[in-house]
Amino acid sequence: MDSIKRSILDSVVTRLQHEDVIALTGARQTGKTTLCETQLPQLLELPFTYISFDDPDERLRFQRAAVSVLESLATPLVILDEVQKIPQLFDPLKLVVDRERKLPSISRRKFVLTGSSQLLMMKNIRETLAGRIALCEMYPFSLLELTGQSGPTLLSLIWQNQCISSQDVERFQVIPPQRARQLRALRGEHQLWGGYPPVWQRQGASERLNWLKDYRKTYLERDIADVGQVANIDTFALAQKLLCARTANLLSISEVARDLGVAVNTVKRYLELLAMSFQCFLLPPWHENIGKRLVKSPKLYFPDAGLNRAILGELSLSRGAAYESWVFAELLKWKQLQDMAPEFYFYRTSAGMEIDFLLAGEKGIIPIETKSSKQVTAADGRSVAAFLSEHRRAAKVGLVIYAGDEMVEIRKNVWGVPDWHLFGAV
């Protein structure tokens, strides 16, 4: 699985053409090191130096003389891994980068920083490297990456054109049956086990589940302990489980606090830690009145299906919540690769109309519903059709993403689209 080309690689290379420093963040074990040590140098065809601050000796070396060490690195590409482990690095790095800016662009070194904790890393970036660094986020494998294909996805074409064209339908109709079966099988496995690369390096269910359980244990005992803002790890672990059980639902912090028997501010701090370590995401509501977007409750998502199984243990999510969380994860991974990334929301009116997701940007708005069954009907597109009718100028097409096999227009400009085709290469 290490040979799988990561979709974000091209974005990183593009950003390096314009920036001297890139920060690549993401949860632990998403493949940042493999990308930086193997795929990025190969694509750039540059000699590189790799330094991991998981190594205590390297941390000590930089604590003693960071500027001298950085200036002694002669390769054109320098990769500094797990930089949140050494906050003393950032001021010396700023000094070195500022000195290099006085050199011709062809002579400047490129620095790639990686880290698995936004909380620790971003604080230092904001304080010392603001205006000098480009930020990229790396997620577990997407379905597209696992297919081994490249090129635009159907979702990319729909977003670009703000419609589903006859050519899009024709391309779907000529997909060979064997290829469709392979994609559906891969989709099913991805929805069961999530996208962490080490999971896909293991074959048996017990081996995969054991790795995920160990990953969670390491996260609790190591990553959260590194932050040092949790007095009781057992309470935090229970909060993680209670919150994960609420994935794809409106977040009620007071309800979680009551169930945990802790203060509301404690739950807020736990949520911040989970979000800043890429374990969960909060999706804001969409409203024409921007002020109302800021005060309405967000929806909560734990995006990785495999890790959710390890967190919940004997508990289980409803099929609908698990499916919606998987679609959320795929939309999130797709969104961050776009040149002009759309904003991402959910939609809920006071009258009770709900739409799972909205993609909103300069091109327009695409309302998206999810349905975990293998059949889709006109009734499934009712809310999407109502949104299109109310926002005719901005919204031209709507989608119902489902687990079936047919690409069909269920209402005017509302299409039922199989998930394995929408997120795969066309």
C-alpha cells in the first residue's frame, strides 16, 4: 500500500513551487512520512534530508544549536517530521527562512514540516511563521486512492459544470461489469475498515481490528498526554466514545456534559483536542443570514469507519449514521484537493426540512442527500428538489448519493448517483 500515490501529492508539489515552507498536517499514521520520504522526493527528483523529532537525540541536537544545524543542511529539500515535538524549532527556522529569502529563488531550500497535532503545531506557526508557510492537510486513504486511478472524479466534473451532462451518463453506462463489481467490493471494504494505510497492509479482520485498537490506545496514552490538558484520560476516553456514538448528529455539548457528569467547558476542551488531532470534525449549518450560521449548533462527524469500530467497541452506529459519516469523509478529502475549495455545510430549516450536505462556492451550490440503501426513489430527493426550487439562481443540480448501481434522474435536476462511481475516477 505504500506504493499508492496520494492525491494530495500534486497539491504539495504545486505549493512548493510558490512557497519555501510547507506544513503537512494530519492524524498520526495517515502516510505523511511515506509521502515525504518517498513519493515527494521521487516526484521532485531532489536530494533531501529527513529528520524525525520522534528521535530524542535529534530534539537535543536542535535544542542546542538549531540555527547552525539548519544552515548546515546542504540538500535542496529538507523534511522535518513531527515538529510539534520541538516548539523551540520555529524561531530558528523563521530566522533561516528569512535569510534564504534574500537568495535567488533557484538557490533557496524547500522545507516540509509534518505534524500530527494541529493544537501544538498551529500555535507555533501562527506566532512565528505566519505569511511564510503554506498549509496542507493529509487524510487517510480515500476511495479514489485505493482504486489506483487518477484523473477527475464524477464529483469534480459535476462541481465544475454545475450539472450532470449526457456525457457523464454515457460514461457510466459503458463501465464494464467486472470493473463495477471491483469498485463496489472496494467501496464496501472501505466503508467497513476506513482508510488508515496500516489497516490496508493487513489482511485478516482480527489483525486490522487489533491495529485500530492499538492506534486508539496510543492516541489516548501518547498524543493526548503530550498535549497535557487532560487531567483524567479515562474520562476523556469515555467522552470520545460518547461523542463518536453521536456522529452525523447535531452536537449538544450540554447533553454530553450531562451524560459524562462534567462541566460544559470540559466537554468543549475535549472537543477541541479531538478536532485539533483530526479525530472528529464539526460541520456548520448553512443559512442565508451569515450571522445565524455562527450561532446555530454544528453537526458532529467522526469520519473513519474503522477507527469508529475501535472506539465504540461493543456499541455500533446505525447504518444511516455510519454511511453519512463515510460520505462526509469522502467529501472532505475531495474538497481539500480543489483549486478553489467550496465551503461545506449542512442545511436545516425551522420548518424541519433537512439536507445532509451543501457544497457552496463561486460556481454555485450543490445540495447532497445520502441514502445507505441500494434503491433510490423520487421521495429521497424531495428536500433537494425543494432547495433547488428555492435557490434557482445558485443551485442548478442536486445529488442523492446512495449504495446502489444505477445513475438515474429521480426528480428534475436531482440525480441518484452510486457512491462508488461519484468518488471514483471517471
